[in-house]
Amino acid sequence: MIKNSVFQKINVITPISVFLFGLNTRTPALWRLLTTSCACSNPTPAPDNFSGHTIEDTVALDPGKLRVDSSISSRIPDLEHLISTSSTASPTQVRQIHARILITGLCQFPYYRTKLLSLYANHRCFSDAKNILSFEPDIISFTTLINASSKFNDFENILSVFSRMLKHGLFPDAHVLPSVIKACAGLLAVKIGRQVHGFSLASGISLDSFVQSSLVHFYVKCDELVDARKLFDNMVERDVVSWSALAAGYARKGDAVNARKVFNEVKNLGFQPNTVSWNGMIAGFNRSGCFLDAVLMFQQMHKHGFKSDGTSISSVLPAIGDLGYLSSGTQVHGYVIKNSFAVDKCIVSALIDMYGKCGCALEMSLVLEDMGQVEVGACNALITGLARHGLVDKALGVFKELQGQRMELNVVSWTSVIACCSQHGKDIEALELFREMQSAGVKPNAVTIPCLLPACGNIAALMHGKAAHCFSLRRGISGDVYVGSALIDMYANCGKIQLARCCFDRMPVRNLVCWNAMLGGYAMHGKANEAIEFFLLMQRSGQKPDSVSFTSLLSACSQSGLTEEGHRYFDRMTTDHGIKPRVEHYACVVSLLGRAGKLEEAYSMIEKMPFEPDACVWGALLSSCRVHHNMSLGEVAARKLFELEPKNPGNYILLSNIYASKGRYKEVDKIRDIMRDKGLRKNPGCSWIEVKNKVHMLLAGDKSLPQMAQIMEKLNRLSIEMKKAGYSPNTDYVLQDVEEQEKEHILCGHSEKLAVVFGILNTSPGSPLRVTKNLRICGDCHAVIKFVSRFERREIFVRDTNRYHHFKDGDCSCGDYW
């Protein structure tokens, strides 16, 4: 009530009243300031709250400094000293100064407005600063705020203030325009930048050297190199900065010819390249994947007498690593030691990365040890390097060791180790690490989520994948193309192809990876018609397909037996799209022909291939021979595979299945003996199923499961019902030399059967089951799960190494052809 009465009686600006009455302590000086304001704005006596305070000791400003009327100067405090010592003032103190300026009516003077703008800008209080512009805006105030915003790279604020400036009829000069152009470059706002360029031409400011240099940088940053080159050629005063930016721009774009052409023109321009010029070229070539050009430019730099610094070394080392030039990398390492660069964090990380790319795990560890003080960036590089070469256990060990040392691990550290696990089959560990990451208070970003989602998809952990999707929505990163692509892939791998399509349709921006992810999902599910329709949509949308697109399309045709369509797209790949078929495309066509029973035609295509067929091609033929029981061609394919993959037991098993289907049990025994002599054993079957938000792994023949007794009991009951329905176990899929009854018992222990029954026991009736298997599903398990889907009235999704099987009402989406 007291405050309200004061506001009613005192005719002052509301923010000042709020400010003064909001203070915990009100000194006599503050009361004097407010009573002075009352005296200036309202002849009414001050309220009772001001009793005991006078203004007799108020200090007046020097009238000469302010150039104001003496009647005003006698009633305003001395702010000159306060402002001159305000460079270290806090935001609160700046607002206090603002309040005093408002009370004394000095905000009408540009001098004080400019001072306030500078103070607010130094603290990045741009909303407060913008409020000052409402008082008689002038060119100086706008210039001050634009240049201050430029210092902090607040590009959106610069354009906002610039727009407001133009609306007030104030036009920028050569001091303002470079900051505005810099903002356009920072935001990649090409259209606005061109408009600013046009304004500079119309106003004559474009002849200013700083404006021209800013425009060159703008066009380079926006990859408009043709315009940048024209502008540079017409510059009144060319300088080394603009020339370096143009040359580096071509290098970043991968245009090595023009980059070198511009760089070599320096001889005719009257100046010499500096270290920044060389560094820009090296970094640009490295970023665009022109690794050899980056290394050659580094060598030229030294030949011309320039010494490398931290930037050039940390830029060339990744290029050396990608090229696998270990000897060059060792020489650069020696240069680093000789010139005492070994303490530079960026260089140490680049060295570890280089040795990792060259496959030198020991050298990576030694570089980190020589560093002395362990730094998180170098540790991240070490984890990534170990993961790159499949040393996942060692990478995990390093990460746990760093945790034990209580090192402050950042988002890069966690993302690196999650990606390491996800890429090397440790999917459950990846999910656990993600939970640990959140518990540690480290926020995942748009790189972490795409690294995690493949782990969810690999083991069909749908609920974990959905949780990651929800997290990306909350963080506002679901629109990122890489997150979106990973979500499409995850949902497709978890059997939710419709949700995958929803994610695709809702993406604000799509690239080729997104299209290929969706196309690959349709292929995995054997939905050839949808894949073809989607491929046509892709073309209508203006997205050019690549070799991966055609691999998915041909695979989809193969899975569904669309022989003619597949052949047609294989031919059009070259004639219409100019893409030369690669070995994976031939493998798809061989599988396409083989599945259709055209085994001789498939073999003929292999013989006519323009390059040597690999294991994928012969594997496709052998699988087709197993389906159609073609022993002669199966033996041809198997012999080739034994040469190419002597340690792969799957090829021996496929040939054994062909012999068994023909009743050639002596040959089956021979295959078994060969495998025993070579020390080969069938890879243990392993299946994953997600139940109640937890992923369970089941191994074939594993008797250690807590519910194993209930599982076997349920399997036996199902077996009785199946035999009543006329089913008999197909023991041809058991290679062990045991009695028939024992073979049936072995079939019961296959991991996919265990996973399905485990799911039935632990989920509500009628709920769908999703199982992922590390091997191809065997024929007996396929028949059993078909029966279970009808008997238990369940939808069952099983993903093996070939495709997705959707079991429903006793049928499978593959049509018994896989």
C-alpha cells in the first residue's frame, strides 16, 4: 500500500520506481535522487516516506561539460566520475547508472546514451540496450550497439538493430556496414547479404576497402566463390587478408585447381603470403578431403621458409592419418618434439588421432604418456583411435580408468565410448553408458543420439530407442538430419517401419542419407513395392540416388522375388544414372536370380563380372543353392568361399545342409570332419528380446537362465500341440552326430525359440514380441515360430542377418523364402 501511494504521488518513470523500491537498503543518497526527480516533475511535496531527507548536499555537474541549462545542472548529481570509473561495473551497477541518468533527464543527450549502450553491450544486456534506442535514436547509438554486438558475434541482434536503424531513416556508413556483412556471413544469410551489397553499391560505400574486404569474406563463407572472385578482382586495394580468404575458400570446397591458381597469383599482387595464408590452405584441403593436397601444401610451406605453428601441424596430421602416411606422420612428430610443441593440447590430440588412423595403438598410448599431464581432449582421441581398430575392450578400460581418476569427462568423451560400443557389438554396454552419462550430469547432443540409436536398433530395444527419441524432442534436436536418419534406421531395425516413415515425413530437411535409410528399411522388411514407390518419390523430389540407394532397391526386389523389376533397375543404374555397378550390386542380382531358381543364369553373371567376385557374391549363390537343393553349383560356390573365407563356419554348414537335403550323409560327415580338423565351430546362436524396458540376451543351449525350467516346459507343451497339428521337427539343421531324439532336443535350444518363449512367459497375452538374432534363422525355428504366432495369437518380429520376418496368424512376411 505504501509503495502504491508513492507511485501515485510521484510522477516518475516506472522502472526507476521499481528499481529504487526493490533495493534491500535505501541510502539517504538514493532518497535524495528520488526527491530531486519529484521536484523536477511534480511540484507536489514529497510523501511522508521522504521525511528527514533533504537535497541541500546534492552535487551539481559542471555546466561546461554538459552544455545544459544552469537551472537543470544545479539539480543533477555529478555522473562524470561515476561513468568514467564504470568499466568494471556489474550489470546491476550499470542499471543503477541508467536509473540516475533517467531521473536527471540526461538520457536526451547522445553522450550519455552512447555511454549506456557501451556499458550494456559489454555485459551482453542487449534487450536493455535496445530500450535506450527509443529515446531520440541517432546514428551514433545504432553504430555503438551494432559494433558491440559484432564483438560478441551476436549476429541475429546485429541484423535486428540494423533493420530498426533503417526504419528510423538512418543510413549506415563504412564503419557500420562491415559488422552487418559479418553478421550475414555468420548466419549464412546469402539473400540479406546480397541486399546489403546492393545498398553499398547504391550509396557508394562499396568503394571502401574495409567494406570490400568484408564482402569478399561474406561470399567465401557462403560458398559463393564466383562472386567472391569477381569482387576480389575489382577491389581497389587488394590485401593479403582477402586473398588468403579466397584461396582458402576454394580449398575448403575441394577445388584444388582454383585454390592453387589463386594462391600462385600472389607473385603479381605486391604482397607475400603469411602463416595464416598457408594455414588456411592446409586446413581447407584437409576439411574438403583433399588430403594429399594438404600434405603437399604443408611441404611447400616449409620449402618457402615458413615455420609451422600449432594450427598448421594440427591441420596436416589428420590428412596424414587419412592417407596412412606413417613415415610422414613420424617426421611431423619429430618436428613437434624438436620445437617444443608437445605441450600443445590440440597437437597431442592430432598426433594420437594420426597414429590411430595408421593402426599404431602402442604409439597412441606413448604420446599420451609423454604429455605428462593427462588432458581430456587427448584421452578422447585415444578412445576413438582404439575403437577405430576394434580394440573396444581396451577403449572401455581407458574410459573406466579415467572415471576412476575423477577426470571431468565431457560430452565428447561419453559420445566416443558410446559410439565405440555401438559399432562393435557391445550394444547393451552402450545403453548402460548412456544412462551413466545422464546420471553424471553430462547432456547428450546431436552427435550422441545418432551414436546411441544404432545400439537400440541392433538388439531391437524399441523402448530404449523411443526414450532416446523423446530425449531428442525435448532437447530440440530431432530435426537434425543425422538424428533423423538414425531414428529412421532404429525404428526400421525394431520392426516399426511405419514409425520410420513417420519420422522421415516429419523431417524439416532431408539429405541423401535420410532417403537411403528409409529405402534400406523397406528392403530389410521385404517391402519391394513400397521401396520402388519410395524410389520414384525420391527422384520426383529432385534427390539423386547413389550406389547405396540402388543396393537397397535391388535387395528389396530380391527379397520379394521381383526378378524383372530388379533386372530393369540394375540396367538403368548405368544407362540413366551413370553409376557403375559395384560388387554389392552384382551380389543382389545373383541373389535375385538365385531366389527365382535361375541358378545357371546367376552363375553365368558371376563369370561375366568385370572384376573378381568376392565372398558376398559366392555366398548369395550358395544360399540360393541351399534353397533349391542344387548340389553341383553349391559345391562350386562353396569351394570358392573356402578359399576366400577359410575360417567362416557358416559356409561349411550351408554346404552340409545341401548334402543333408539330398540324403548324402557321408558328405555331411566329411564336412563335419573338415570343420573339426580346422578347429571350426558353428558360431553360437544369440538372440535378444526387450521385456519390460530391459534387454535380455539368450544363448543357444544356455541352461543358466533363471526361468530355464519354465521355458523348456512351455516348449514341450508347444511341441505336443505342434505334433498334433502334423508338425515334425526338421533335424537336418542339426550337424552333430547324435540320436534323432537328441537332435530334437538340440533344436529346442536354438536361441530364437528360447527368446520367443521367454517373451511369452513375461508379457501380457496378445502383446507383440520382437527378437533379434545374430545368425540366419533356421528352417525348423521358422516353422515353429509360424505355429506359435497362430497358437498364441501373437505378432512376432524376428530379425536375422538377412531380413525381417513378420509372423502373424501362422504366416511369415517372407513367404517362406529367405
